[in-house]
Amino acid sequence: MTFILAVSDITAVLPTVLSRCFRLKTEAVEIKTMTALLREKYPEKSADELEKIALLSGGSVGSALKLAEDEEFAALRKRAEDFTEKCTRGAGLAELFDTFGDNSDKNGVLTLMAMLKLSFRDVIVSRFSGMTGFTPMFWSDTERLYSLCGIPDEKYLLKLFSKLEELLTPSNKNVNVSIAVTAFILCAAGFDSDIASREYH
């Protein structure tokens, strides 16, 4: 049986709702509210971890709870950290591509992509805001972090790499290609919907 419950403060009713529902679907919850909810339910988790889970949840309480309790979350975060390290030391495209692993796991890829967006948010802002033909958008709307417009697969990512080469004009020869690839994947995969929908769907 399905019930629709309208509340002004979900924190007041969440314990009761969680104890009686096996499936929960909510309207988007603000990140601060989500973090507070998670802190109440998972006091053992660090503030940084709770904030990341809240961002990755896209405002969905159900998604946040799944991320917080899913054993794969830590593994995905490790993959994101490994990818960050590879880009920092200037790894080649083949090595970066391998980081994405089996893209048939759609939920895993979505979560990994979202984590990468968090990891590279600041470095992309500082290095690529003036890049010719490059339109980074996501850091201005962090609360919609999970609003990806498509699931990347091998063909999709190869097209992104190809498009990236076109963007790396002679004036940008000194750009760290590894980070540039990452930056472009992050934007075209979900936050420049015009590019993504026009070029890759």
C-alpha cells in the first residue's frame, strides 16, 4: 500500500517512517537537512563522510540511506581517490579509462561519477573556467549533483575523449591532459546537458 505524507519537517517523523516503511520515496531534501538526518541516524560516521553521502543522494532520503549502509560505497570512494591520484601524477588515458572498470554497473558508475565531481570540483574551477569551447556548469549547482543526463559506457566515454581532443587547441598545449579528460567527462556526462544531449545521445 502506498501513502503520501506531506510534512514541513521530515526530521520529526523520519524515525517512525523508517520503522514502518520498506520503500521510501521523497521529494528533494536540502543538503543541510539531509546531513542532519544522517548525523542523527549514523552518529559514528564523520561529518565529511555524511556530507558526501548527502551530496551524492541528490536529495533522496532513500538514496542517502542506501549509500550510508551500502558496503560498496567505501569501495567506490576508493576508486574515486585512486582516479584522483592518477590524474594528479599525470597518468595516461588508457590508465584513466581502466579506472571506470565494468560500466555495466549503472548505479556504481553514477556514484563514482558523482564522487569524481566532488573530488575535482575545485581544481576544475581553477584550471578550466577559461578553456576555449569548455562550459563547466556543475559547481554553481552542487545540490543537483546527482542529476546526470546519461550513463557512460565505453562508446560514450570514447566519444568524450575524442571531443576533448578537439577542445585541446594549440593555445592549451600545456594543460594537464589527465585532468582535462576528467574535467570534460564530469561536465559532458551530466552538467552541460546541451553538449551531452546534442553530441552523445
